Amino acid sequence: MPDILRARLAAQLDDYFRRWPAEQADRAGFCELLGQADPFVRARLEGHFTGSAWLVSADGQRTLLTHHCKLDRWLQPGGHADGDPDLARVALTEALEESGIVGLRVDGQAIFDLDRHWIPARGDVPGHWHFDVRYVVHAMDREDYVVGEESHDLAWRPVGEVAQAQDRSLRRMARKWLKRQAITAVD
């Protein structure tokens, strides 16, 4: 089964880079990691895959952000794959665990965004790379969240506001979402 899931992720990466040709510079790193042993395990300190959720409200106008305890930054929900090569499932699980919102739904299997970022050393864990694969996750009919132990706080933020954020990654995702919403509105 993992070979099938790796092949599916490879196809998702190909599709992503076809849709976002300006991000081709990142292609080699993600594809190379996919060919390595244990790329979905956090113990692989050369770098490993993580899964995140661009968690949007039912109306698509807001996104839920978490004020991450360890990194002390506002981020999208997400986390380690812990051996699971189905990163869409990882994103959904992390969104549920970090928000407590029931009834979440992953929007298909298309990758929404990719981001490779450095995680600084903490305790006995040395600094390492996260190859974060992000999927759109929708809050359906419930938006009440519960702040868990991994977060200082959670907050729904207007996507337009996030599109102006200082954080390059959040800004890029918000702008992709706004572009996607504009295209959908025309159709």
C-alpha cells in the first residue's frame, strides 16, 4: 500500500508544479525526498514530509490559524506524518486535532501549497527541514474550535487580512485562495 500512496503523492506533486510553474525551483527537493527511505518519519532529521491544512470557513472567507506554542508564530494547522504517506489524511487529522472542529472535509486530493522550511533545534532535537504539503480543508457547518495543548490560541482570520501578513508562507496561501475564489466566482 505505501508504494501506491507514494505514487499518488508523486502524481500530486507533478500536478502541483504544472499548476504553479513559478515554484519549479522547489520541485527537486520534494521529489528527491519522496525517493528516499522513510521520508514520512520525523526521526529522519535530514528532512521529512509534514502535512498541513489551509482550513477555511464554510463561506470560504476566513481561515483558522493557530498560535503555535513551540514556534511562537501564527500558522496553519499541521504536523508530522509519523509514517503516514497519505498527507491529505495527515492534514485532515492535524486540523481536527488542533482545532477540535468536527465534520471537517478535505477538498479533493490536489495539493494546495508546498513549503520547505527550517525548524530550529529544540532540546535534544537538532534543527531540520520540513517539507510541508498543504491541502484545503473545509469547516462545514461548525466553526467552534477548542484550543489544544499545541497552541497558545486559535483564531478565524479574514483571508484578505492574511494576504497582507508578514509571514511569506501564509501570505502566499491566502493569495492562492483569493485567486481560486475569484476564478470560481467567474465560472
